[in-house]
Amino acid sequence: MPVFLYVLALAVFAQGTSEFMLSGLVPGIARDLSVSVGAAASLTSAYAIGMIVGAPVMAALSARWPRRRALAGFLAAFVVVHVIGAVTTDFAVLFGTRVVAAIVNAGFLAVAMSVATALAPGERRGRATAVLLSGVTLSCVAGVPAGALLGDWSGWRSAFWAVAALCLPALALVFRQAPADAAGRAEVSVRREAGALRSRRVRWAMVLAAVVNGATFATFAYLAVIATDIAHLPAAAVPALLAAFGVGAFVGVTTAGRTADGELGRGLLLALCVLPVGWAVLAATSAHTAPLFVVTIVQGALSFGIGSTLVARVMHVAPQAPSLGGSFATVALNAGAFLGPLVAGVATGATGDYRDAAWVSTALAATAVAAVAVSRAGVARGEVEVEVEVEEAGY
């Protein structure tokens, strides 16, 4: 893999830390800004809103920009909004900074994914996508728990300052190593690429990605309060639980990157069937420390492994949309990241039991399984043109 892919992964690590660290900071933000836990948890949805809006818009706007200018500009803006977030005392301003941060994050990721797929040969594009997304999963392993520790030791604002500082070396490396030209981008036709994304296979992959990620974030946004209020763990244990989820996520993405390249094979289908069972087990056993940690690891691996495969799937079935394909995959993932915590917030607000977030995840994951079953039945009858490939040798 080209070295510059790892520079991009470093920047994605910083951005992923920002996106996911809110799970461990929700209690502190709620106390400091005098808002409810549900309101503080909505900051995760705010980020998702920015990603949903920003991904296609920023991808279209930056399609013809020199890649170095686009990557550096987005990353610099990311630093600025985190500084603002770190100093504000107004929840509305903090909410706004999360939306803006997500928009520029979406722009960076759209350009980075197109660069990654351009740098890798065709048969290794799935691996290139996995390398780039490893920055996200590593942020779960190291960045998010570190942010939670900082929040516990010196307040949630210190985590925002840390993310801004973490972006600086990535920004310097982007300035030095990013392609300076717009080679191959001047001829980009946004209309043609958007047309390619209307295919049924692309839409199907994006719907599955949205539902699976909705299941992931419905529970992830509430992991900290599940740990403290349901399992009655001390606040100091929250970073360890988040790290456990991150370890699983890293294993899942790494495995998916090595075993899948945009194909929905038997392993993916098996993982998808296990996913709702895992969320149900987490809901039922979250009051007990050992099962909570074990199932969190397993669900992190399954969720991110399936999610990264579906991202690669979108790129695989939309080769005519190299600039917009990644952005629309991002839209799908963040549509789920927005809706999952929103539904979980409604459920937990009505019952007062944070375990219901995991039951929401169970329902969403089961919906994804049912949708795949229906589509496969349609393919068997020749009534639906959705291609859910399973390798003949392994099915």
C-alpha cells in the first residue's frame, strides 16, 4: 500500500476520535452545560447530520479542486471548529460546531477515499479502503478511550483541545505528501457519477449500510451510561469499555479488508445473521460486567466488519463514480448514525431504561437480516435485480 494512505489514515484517526469520543463525554457535557443526558447524546446525531449533508455537497464541490488544497483546507477547518467547541459555554454553539466539524470531515473523507482508490490497483481497492477506515477503528481503540480519560481527569473540553492538537501533524504531512495536482479530476462529471449511483445494487448496499450503522450507534451512543447506570461501573471503567468496542471494531475492519473486496459472500451473510443476536444478548446481560465487555468486543467486530464491507461494496458496484461513491457511502453510514441514537433516545426517554438502546439495535439489525432474506428470495425467483453475490465454492 502507498505510504500516503497511512497519512490519510492518521487524519481519519483524528477525525474518528472526534466523532466517537462523545460517547464517553456525554455525562460530563450534560453536567457542565446543564442539559439532559439525551440532549448531550444528541451531539452524536449532530455530527451525523453534518456528515449526511456535507458528504455529497463537499464531494461535488471539491471534485475538481487540487487534492492537496482540498485535503489541507478541510483539515484546517476541522482544527478551528474544535477550538471553538473547546471554549464555548453555550450548548447551541457546541451543537453547531459538531455539525460544521462533520461537514468538513465529510469533505476530507470524500476526497481521501477517491485518492485511496486511485492510488491502489483495482484488485486491492478493498484493502485500500480498509487501511483508510482503520483510522476510524483505531480511534475507537485508542483515541476514544483517551478522550474519555481526559474528560474524566480534566473535563470534556480537554478532549476537544486534544483532537485539535492531534490534527496538526496530519495537516503538516498532508501539505508535504498529498498530490498537488488535480490529475484525473478535471474531467469529473458530477451528473454522470450521480447517475451511476442510482443503480439498484448501489442503493441496496447503502440501505443495508444505513440500517446496520443505525444499530451500531443506537447502542454506542449510550455505552457510557449503560456502564455507569446499568452495570454500576465507576466512571473510570468507561474508557476500558469503549476501548473494548474499539478493539473489536479494529479486528472486524482488518478481517473484512483481507477477506472481502466488495463482494457480499457467505461470511458477511453469517455475520449479519449473528448481529441482532449479539445486540439482544448485550441488552439482556448488560447489568453484569464480564458479559458486557465480551459482547461489546464481539459487536464492535461484527458491526464495523459488516459496515466496512458495505462501504467497499458501494465502491465496487459504482466504479463509474470514483469521486461521489465514497461520499454516498458516508451518507448511508451517517444516516444510520443519526437515526439510531435518535430512535434509542425516544425509547430510553419513554422507559427510563438505557438497556432499551440495545433492544433498538436488535430490532434494526433484525430488519437488515429480513431485508437480505427478502431480496435473496426475489433473486431466486428472478423478480428482483439485486445482486447479493455468494461465492459458489463457499455456499
